[in-house]
Amino acid sequence: MRPFGDLDGDERGHLQLMFQVRHLFEHSGGVVDDDFCRKVSGMDHLIGRRYPLKRSDAATLLDSLRRLGRRTVSQVQALASNNA
């Protein structure tokens, strides 16, 4: 089972970024810190500032998660029917 198999590099990168942004908002109120910059390159200029999350970034994330969810359900159903 490869739930992320149909993602291209840009989409996978966006998902990884958004999960780091989620962590940032959960643990530091959205303020960019050194830990975030170690995990996400090219963000040093934002240290000490709130991450500029755009509505379009959140919408893209939700679309990707919906598609991944549908793909995962489909793969699990296929495995279940093969094992029945």
C-alpha cells in the first residue's frame, strides 16, 4: 500500500511544509523559530515573525488530504477484498 504514491514532488513538499506549519501554530502560536527553520529550508528571514499562512495554502492542504483519504480507503478496501 502506497498512500502517498500518486503525489508529485511539489504536492508532497507542500504537505510536509503544512504539517510543520501546523506544528508551529500549535506549539509557538505561529511564530517562526529556529526549530522550524531547521526543518524547512529558506525560512530564516521569518524567525521571530508569525508565519504568513494563506487561505490558498490551507485549501490546497485540505484538497490533498481528501484525495489521500479516498486513496487510502480504496487501498484498504482492495486489501480486505483480496483477503476475504
